[in-house]
Amino acid sequence: MRAVRWTIFATLAASVVLLVTAAAQDQGATREFQVRGSHYAYTPAEIRVNRNDLVKITFGAEDIAHSLTIDDYRISKRAGAGQSVTFEFRADRAGRFPFYCNLAQDERCRGMKGTLIVE
């Protein structure tokens, strides 16, 4: 009877170890980016990450206030002229996600566009 209990315990323990290892591998890497808004453009205009990466973005506006909005991730961050804001999120869905400036202080702000690519 002890041998059966020991076998069940060992099987359960091995299963827990495998699940924890798989969950840790599924978390992805931490990816950091500096994105600048200036002269109605983003630099860089493309951010490429892997699914499940933790994405940390420091967004700065150089000339006037700008925002960085990613609708599919429910993110909208604003930085005043000469200021920056840092935020992070988990890129948990693969695909191409546009980002843009949602401020209306100047018509040219609406032309600021970029793409988050999650592979």
C-alpha cells in the first residue's frame, strides 16, 4: 500500500514541476523600447515582440504633446512636450496592432501611426 501511495505522490509532484516549468516558459521575455513622438511621427514606427513578452515602453514627446494609443490592448498614454511616460503590458495576442496619436490639438497628429507586431 505504501508503494502505491509513494507512486501516486511522485507522479503528482512530477506533474506540478512540469506545469510550473511550462508556465514559466510561457511568460516570455521582457522587451524594453524607447518610442519618441516628434514632428508628427513615431520613432521607431514599428515595435516587434513575441507573444507573451512583457513589453515596457518609455514614450516621450519632443516637440508638442503626443499620445500613444493601442486600442486592442486598451492603452492610451499621453506625454507633454519634453516629457515621457513609461508603461508595460503583456503581449498576449499575436497579430498586427496599429498605434496612433489620439490628440486633436493639431490635424497632423491624426497622421501619426505605427504598428505593434506580436509574433
